[in-house]
Amino acid sequence: MISSTQRETLRINDLHVSVGDREILRGVNLTFHRGETHALMGPNGSGKSTLGYAIMGHPGYDVTRGSIELVTAEGQSLNVLEMEPNERARVGIFLAFQRPMSIPGVKMADFLRHATTNVRRPDRKEGEELLPMRDFRKELKAKMEQLRMDPEFARRYVNDGFSGGEMKRAEILQMAMLRPKFAILDETDSGLDVDAVRLASQSIAEIGGAEMGILIITHHDKLLEHNRPDFTHVMLGGRIVETGGPELAEELHRSGYDRIRSQYPDAAADEAAMRQEKHVEPAAG
Amino acid sequence: MATELKPDTNELGLGEINKYDFRNAEKYIFKSRKGLDAQIVHQISDMKDEPQWMRDFRLQSLEIFNSKPMPRWGGNIDIDFQDIFYYIKPSDRQGRSWDDVPDDIKRTFDKLGIPEAEKKFLAGVKAQYESEVVYGSLREDLSKQGVIFTDTDSAVREYPDLVREYFSKIIPPTDNKFAALNSAVWSGGSFIYVPKGVKIEFPLQAYFRINAESMGQFERTLIIVDEGAQIHYVEGCTAPMYSTESLHSAVVEIIVKKHARCRYTTIQNWANNIYNLVTKRAVAYENAVMEWIDGNLGSRLTMKYPAVYMLEPGARGEILSIAFASNGQHQDAGAKVVHAAPHTSSRIISKSISKNGGRSSYRGLVKIEPGARKSKSNVVCDALILDSNSRSDTYPYIEVDEQDVSIGHEASVSKIGEEQLFYLTSRGLSEAEASTMIVSGFIEPLVKELPMEYAVEMNRLIELQMEGTVG
């Protein structure tokens, strides 16, 4: 049982991603297994969020080369790049957004019931029954209690008028309900105060536990407090230049990226060039 | 309970709504020849055995109709008035039980779910098929309290004093070309009188069905809500799809007396070849409240601007309108509020959605007359455009002849964003489900004002409209 679960793998190989005619990812290799926690760190603009979007299938991010493969418990290999975002969700991939979108007029509970039904019943046809209301409500209530969320939250419109902290907790709630196999958390700590980060960190640990493969994109080590990474990856200039254990995250948090930049001059040059391009583009400001 | 969720079944709605497009063979008691002239008007009046004053009123209205030019604003009206049947009588009497209604017509309303809804949550029903009301009911306790709910033809015979006092006083035939047309050839519609202090808890519903091709339906509704009384009236409308256009041109007049309340809800889902050119107007007296909730989903062209004239202090008018225009449709909908007394207030909320080449327009008038001090009006109109072929326009008119007033106007136009769609699809929703969810959210502030059964119905209709939107 355990061995079959451990084999579930998300494998990213030589991934190149462009937005418009700007190449942002320049050959990313990353493999993670269900049950592992990975930290992805790197300076601003190094391509971390782009990796999250590309894995989830954002239509604005063109994969020009490479592959993303999901190996199931049965050992089947799925080509993730051929899937629409909703199909990716249904095979167990989840992205917690750095800036979640608001959907005015749509209640959290309604949205979550739809999403949860679709993800848990991948064969459901549109218009077919949703998860039974009673069971769904019960589960949602329990998860919200676990995350110390006000029950009123379920009645609010999705991310509409949410504070930064509420948005991030709503993302974690969604993760809790959808129970993905692989979750990418894109700067779930950004914009939160210390206590909120601690709460988020704790919640991720409680919910993810050993069940999920978690990739935490972060600048800080606070989010890692309760989620000690098995692996730490450093991204620079659109590729992963170094992988280590939890001590690498601690080092980067303490000393910054100077050592990395001097040790990987090619990637550092790419990073500088990418930053230059970004400045030229008027929309980037 | 932590959550409050919408029901996702259509248990109480108006029936199998994706089955609107069916038609019955034409078996009529009487069908006028095509075209419009004095002879046709006489024929209608003869069939109804009307008093002379009504016949004279019709003939005079016909002259007004002929003398008035077509409106030069709004949408393109391409109607050959001589190519329409103005009067079709489907059965020889109005049923008081559904068993008295001819079989094929009864089956029609069964399919539309009316008898079912009647059993579950309505206080009374009128079902109009072509030109005549073929079924009518009113809960006994209400009729005992003096509530009148009948078709307008019967009202002319049975309540001549009430009818003569109010009929065409709010909307005279001179008001506009289509009001004149209705006045000349009107048939059917609801007549309601709610006596002083009577509060009707459950809605009264009318359902208008056009079955014949090239048909003109011209119902005439008159509602009088006496002092302190309350009513919620709901109308639904459907028709099968033909290759030629049909015309629906109603006149609705409402009098809301001191401290009374009236809510009038329309869920219009006409086939996409119907011209829906309707005049609706209410007058509200001291502290009275008039609310129009106007859902326009069907028709080829709708031109409809429900109005509230606030004639005495404290009167309030609210108009909530939803318009959905898809391929080949133009919804020119809006609202009109006239503040003719001090301390009156009004609110207009309009939400329009355009997709697949559809066009929706908000056209509204806020008028504050001299002396209407301390009046308040607030207008919010939001448009959502689903693709680049579709169009949305806003024509807000504000006329203020008084200094001491407060007027607000906000308008917004938005498109469904790629980022919103991506967010929802990343949670397992298909693009179509995601778009539908965004649209439902967009109209939610209005749908939540509806009784649950109609909210469910409205959401179902939106889902139907959204089908096939993406991919």
C-alpha cells in the first residue's frame, strides 16, 4: 500500500516556458513524489510562479519544450501538458494562487461544492448531480473548524473583499476539500503578518501531512516552520541551479542569493537579462 | 448550519424548460384573417360582446396607431403589420379546473409545469393561450376576502365601474405607437383588485403562451392594489420557434395606493423570433412601494422600460432588471422613474449580459419634477460581455428640475477575464461551467430578490442560455 502511494510522481523534465515572446523558464528539471515536501526558493522574477502556472496549465504560458508527467499509483504515465486545467485538477494537481481571483456573486460553498464534485468524480458529466448537500456541508464545516475559520466564510462570495490573510486561508481550505496528490503553494505567505504565516504553515502541515506532494514556493523560512522540506530547490534565471535539504532553505533565508549568483554565473546572467526585458515592457511596472 | 446553498434541482420551477420549443396543431374556435383594419377591430369587439365605450375606445386607438410613426430609437423593428393574425380564440370558455381546458392546451401548460407550480406555491393562476385566457383560478380564502383575479375581458363585463375608472388612465393610447396598437386589439391579460389591507402571501401567476405562427398577442393587464394591501404578481412567457416573426405587445397598468405594496416579476423567455414591445407603468401614492423585477432572456427584440410614477410623498419605486442577449437578439431594456412629489425614492439596478453576437442596451430615465424636494434616486447598471462579437450600450437620461435632491448613477462594463476562467478551471470546473458560474454570480444580487422557485428557474434559464458558449 505504502509503496504504491510513494510511487505517485510528478516529473518535470527540461521545461521551457514563454509568455508572449519572452522565455521565462529555460529548462527546469524537478521530480517530486507524493508524501514529500519540497521548497522552491529564488529571487524575485526567477520564474518560480511561472513554474506553478505552467504545471496548472495557464493558457497564457506557452510550453515550448520539455514535458510534465504524472505517474499514477498504478504506474500509468499521464502527459499533463495535453490536459486542460480542469483535467489537471481532476488527476490531482492543485495550485494555491499567490493572488486568487474574486468571483463576485458566487458563494464559496457553491463554488467549492462544484469543484469538489468535479475533482472527486472525474467521470461526472456536466449537469449531473453534485455531491449530496448534507455530506458536503458536514465535511466543509469540519474542514473550516480545523482551519479555525468563521462558518460565515462559506456564505461569502469567492475572494470578494477578502483580506490578504482570508484569501490565503481560502486557498488552503480549497486544498483541504480537493485533497490533491500534488499541491503547489505559490507564496502562500506573501502579504501575511507573522501570526498569519504561522497559522498558514500549521494548516498546510495538518492538511497536507504525508498525503500530498507539496511544493512550497516561498521567500521566507517561516512557512517551512511546520513543513520542514525534504528538498530545497533554488531557481535562478529560469532554471533550478541547486538542490539540497532543509539546511539550504535556512542558508538562503540567512544569507540571501549572493553565493548562488557567484556560483552559477550563466544563470545569474540570464536572470539579469530577464530583469532587463521586464523593465522594457511597459506593462511590467 | 454553516452554509446556505442553492437547490440544484428544478423541483418547483416552471417545468421542463428546455422543452419550450414545441407546437400544437391549430384547432381554434375562431381565427381572424391576417391584417389590421377597422373591420378586424369590430370583429374582436363583436366576439367579446363588449360595451359600446370599449368598441369606441378601440376604434379611436386604431386611428392613433395609424397616425403615429414607428419609434426612431431602440431596436430595428421590421414588422409587416398586415402579415399578422390579431385575434385567435383557442377555446369557447375559460376553465376553472384544468379538466375543462382542451386537451392539447392542457398538455402545453403541463409541460410548462403550471398546474404543478399552482399546487405547490401559487395563490392563483391565469393561463393565456393565443388571445384568450383559457384557465383561471384563485384560492378561495382570497376571493372571500374580496380579491379579484380574472381576465381583463371578463372584468369589463363583471366590474365595469372599476375598469372604467382606471383602464388606460395610466397608459393612454396616445402614449406610444405600440400602446395604441394594444389599445385597438387587446385581448386577455389579468385584472386584479386587492382590497384595502389584504396582504396576499403567495404569488399570483399568469403565463402567456403563443402557439400559432405570425401571431400577435396583445394582453392587457390592470392591477389595483388598494390602501395598505400587498401583492406579488408573476408572469412567464414562451413560444415555439417559427421561421416568421410574431409580435407580443402588452400594456400593463398598475395603481398602488397609500401604504400598499406591489411587486411585479417577469421572466420572459420568448422564442428568438418574437418582437416583444411592451409598455408597463405604475403609479405609487403616499408611502406606497412599487417593484418591477424584469427578466428578459428571450425574444428577437425587446423594448421595455417598466416605469414608476411617484405621485405622493414617501412613495418608492424599484426596478431590477436582467437582460441576456445572445445570437440574433437585441434586449433594449431599462427603466423609468418619475419623482412627482417630495420625499420620494427610487432605485434602478440593471444587469445585462451579451454573448455570441447579442446586443443589450440599458435605456433609463430618472426624472425629478419641480417641487419633488428631498427625493433620492440611485441607478446602477452593470454589463457583462462574454465575447468580442457582442455589444452593450448604456443610455441613461437624467432630468432634474429641483435643487434639493440626491441622485447617484454608476455604470460598469466588464468582460469575463482569462484569469477568472483559469482560476475556476484550475479547481476542476470546465470552461463552460466556469463561465456559467461567473454569469450567475453577476446576476446574483438580483436573483436573490426572487422567491426561491423563481430564483431556481432564473438560474436554469441562464444555464440554458450559456450552453454552447465555450468551445
